[in-house]
Amino acid sequence: MRHLTIICLWCSLTLQAQQATQTENVFLITLDGLRWQELFSGADSSLIIDEDYVGDPEALQQLFWRDTEEQRRETLMPFFWHEIGVQGQLLGNRTLGSKVNCTNQQWFSYPGYNEILSGFADDQRINSNDKMPNPNKTVLEFLHNQEKFKGKVAAFGSWDVFPFIVNEERSGIPVNAGFEQNPSPPTPKEAFLDELQQQIPSPWSTVRFDAFTHHYAMEYLKKNTPRLLYIAYGETDDFAHEGHYDAYLKSAHQTDAFIKELWEFAQSHLQYRDKTTLIITTDHGRGTIPKETWRSHGAKIEGADEIWIAILGPDTEPLGEVNQDTQFYQNQVAATLSALLGVEYKGDKIGKTIDLAIEGGR
Ligand SMILES: [Zn+2]
């Protein structure tokens, strides 16, 4: 059994996960295929000036190029660095020895999302991005099957495979993904989103723009106050595959702002304020060398198993960027999420809970 520690002014208590967390709600967020390199170092010096990948290098440099690595990453993802990097924890800066890896051997989306959500890799059965109902129960489904979370779990995704990854049919968890509209009587904002979603063509056949996913999720959050909300942003991966480094950076920057909006809403709301943990991660990394491999990922791309995890909330010690030799895995997200909600999620194959009270999380 791993423990979560709560530090208060008068005491330092170690209590079992089932009893003692302040977290009552979790927002799980993924940014598809966002590299740790950009999260921890900001814009890449060679890619930002490369005319093969950037329409207007000068304009892009004005937006995201700064003198130091610290300035570049804060410019690219200010919420991550001004809030999570101060009040929470950021795992996966390999230049400091902090490593996070996939345990699946495939390094593309469905295997990564299965590993995040189920807590284990399943290379035998999850080996394509096909729309196959996930045979594995996710931690979302595990919690949704418990009385106190029934009807309090929801998922929103830009990619139209999420209803299958979460197994919407078996789990009963509402999943709004791809180009789905709002099924229930819409709020005025939802009705407008439905209209816009039909009018603004997406460049991709299976992925919508993240702004739709985000605003549908925000409306749902305000209306239904779920205790466990999963939002899967997708643009970063698609822009990268297309070789649009400018759009990839702008999307990362915008998603950072979306997450800030989500957090500020939570902190303004009685149910969520100081009782909500954000867990943010990615399904896979991307290549680095040779430079064109940044567009791609998969088992043949070196480094595409290198990922990162960010956590912010009342049970997470404010250690900022982890700067020592540590090794974590994608399969630890599910158990950590569940432990934060006070429910043990474990099994032979499921990764262990990350201890958020200890320096380096060991
Ligand atoms: Zn991809």
C-alpha cells in the first residue's frame, strides 16, 4: 500500500489513501503527442526557423522565441510554468534526470490512452487505432461503477475514437468526441457550438478542433458538475504529423490557456475549490533526431515512448519541476487518479500510485 501524506501547520500525518485525501474531484487532461521537449524547453531552436515547417518564421519567433530556455517554456505554456510549476509537480524533464515512459511498446494513440486509462499496457489486444470497443475496463469505468461516482463521470475528446477507448456503451460514461453534437437540450452556448461545428470545416476527418471539445466540456462541467472529468485535446498531434510546427506550438499555447480557464473555474466554484486535482499527460512522445522525426511517433521512432505528467491539487506537494533521477510510467496515472479520490485501484498489471508527497515522487 502506498501512502499519501498531508502536511498541515501543526502536523505531518501519513494516512492511507482510502481515508485521507482532500481531493474530491479530478480533471484528467491529455494533449495528444505533445513532446516533453517543448513542455520543458519551449520552442525548438532549429524547428522554429525551418521554412519546411513554419510558414512565417519571423512571426513565430516573435511569439515564442526568447533568450533562455526558462523564458521560452514560460512563454509557450504560461499556466504550466506559473501555476503547476510553482504549486504542483512536473515530471519528465529528462535533462534533469526525471523520466516518464510508456510501458506499451507501440507509442501511438490507442495503446497510450489505454495505458493511461486502464493502468496497464495491452500490446496483444490494443495494437491499432481502430474503433474497437476497449476490452479493458478503464479507471473511469471502475469509478463510475461505484455508487458515489455514478453519473458523475464524463469524457470529452477531439478524436472520434474516444467513445471506443472509454467503451461508452459498456461503461455508460457519456463521451462527446469527434464531431458529435450535444445530445441533450442544449444551453444557448452549446447550440451555438453545434452550429459552428457544422460550419467550420476541420482539416481532419476524425479529429475536430480542440476549441469545440473544450467549450462543450466547460458547458457540461457548469451544468452537471462531474466529479471526474476527462478532456482529451488532440490538435497537437495532427498539426505535428502535417509538419506544421507553427500550428503545433500555437495549439500547445492555446491548450495551456484552456487548462487555465478550467482551473480558474474550478477555483471559483464551491464544489471544486481546493478539492480538485488536475492530472495532465500525453499518450506518446515524438521523435527528435534526425530532426524530421519530430513529426512522427510509433515503435520505430526513437524517443516516442518518452512522455511527461503534470499534477496540481490539494494533495500534491508544491515541488515544482522534479529535478532528480526518477523513473515513472504511463501506467501509474490511473492508480494515482483513483487514490486521489480515495479509492484504491490496483491489480497485477496496474502501475503503482505515484506518491505526490515525496520529493521526486518515489
Ligand atoms: Zn499521431
